[in-house]
Amino acid sequence: MVGPPGSGKTMMARRVGGILPPLVFDEALEVTSIHSVAGLLGAGHGLISERPFRAPHHTISDVALVGGGQNPRPGEISLAHHGVLFLDEMAEFNRSVLEVLRQPLEEGCVRIARALRTVSFPARFMLIGAMNPCPCGYHGDQLRPCRCSPMQIARYSSRISGPLRDRMDLTVAVAALPARELSGSAGGETSAVVRGRVVAARGRQLSRDGMLNARLQGRELRARTHLDADARRMFDLALTRLAFTARGHDRVLRVARTIADLDQSNAVRAEHLGEALQFRGE
């Protein structure tokens, strides 16, 4: 999520857990085991029933993030297994720390090699990052002027490397709300209503493919993502003009398939694909 200070990025990230389905027994057992190995559970503590939400500070080291030590212990990415890893002020994290996320995001685990042994910890988490659009935070804001030069904005944006950006499914521009809208009556849907749609969409995926869309890879993903004629033409044009990598190609398909599932549609239509394509840029 990219937006100015005070636009609600952190608040929205902390609400994501409320729209995710509850942990099933096997997931709760895995999460509890990881936290137990990390020494975070007291004696007699029962199974963890809520999805983890981890929000490390931007000063964290790469070892604390992925795990390690002389006697390897799980890091933040494993403690976020089956839950959410939130990186607030993502551009402020050390570049080397962010880069170690690339392999776990692809494989869903992290392997830590030491002289005497190699340890593997699960790390299948939802990564959510939040950052300002520029150093001062107000680039593109309609009310407050930006004081940054184009070079400063480009340098700030480049703190998130191309390979890491390529592994992110959604880039969402978050605009600041005017104060008069904040003082109005609450509107929109509750988390419970949104969670109902999420659970229904996940149920469609499991009944159709035996797994969630996030697990579909390569040929299997393409075989199960049926684009209608308009969507196919749109996708062919996008591939020509936007020069996607192979990973970007698959991630667009996966997001479009998920949007269609949320819309209770068997086919991926042009509107589903168009929304997925919009999420690939800033």
C-alpha cells in the first residue's frame, strides 16, 4: 500500500486478520508448534486459535526476520506462518533485510544452513507492506505540496527492488480521506461480511482445484484459469505492452482468478483481468 501519512494504511493492514477465515486444526497445530520452538508460549498454553499478525520494526536484522542463530530458531516470517507479516514504512527497512524475503515468498519455507545441520522452518505468510510515495510523504497529494525532487522520489521508490516488487501481487494506491469524511457516520461493510465472501471464494477454490489459488503454479495455473474471449484479447495486448516477466504473468492470472472467485464466476472475464492488471503498477 502506497499513500501519504495518515491515509489509513496501518489501520487497514491490522484489519486484514478480521477478514481471513479461522485457523483449521492442522494450521493451528503448526502455528502453535512454531511459537513453542521460539519460546513464546508459556507452560500449559493451549493451541493458538487466531492467525498470527507480526509487525517487526524497520530496524530488524535479517537474522531476526528469517531466523537463525547458533541454535537456529524461527524468525518473524515463520512466526507469521498462516497469518500476516506487516512491514510498516517498508522503504525504511534495510535493503538486505527485504531481499531475504524473496525465497520464502516463493517457496513458503526458509532453510537455515549451519555447520552441523540444516533446519527448515515453514513460512507461508501474507506479506503486507506500507510506504509513503516519497521521502516527505505527500507526492500526489491534492491538499499538501510535495517538497521532493524527481530524483529523490525515484531513489526512494527504488529502495524496493524490482525482483521483490515482482513477487508482490497487489500494489494499492491509498489516498488520504478529507477530514469532513472522517467525522461522518460510518458506512461500508463490516469485516464479518467481507470475511463471508473470502470464505466462500476459498471454498470454491478448494472444491474446484483441491487447493487455494495461491498454491497453483505454472501449467496447472494456466489450465485452471479460463479466460473468456474478451479477457484473452486484453491479456495478449497487456503481455505485448507491459513486458511482464514469467512470474508477473502468472501472478496476474492468479489474482484475476481470485477476483473471479470473489465474484462467484467460473470464467475470468475482462473486468476481472482488468482489475488484476491495475494492481501490477503503482
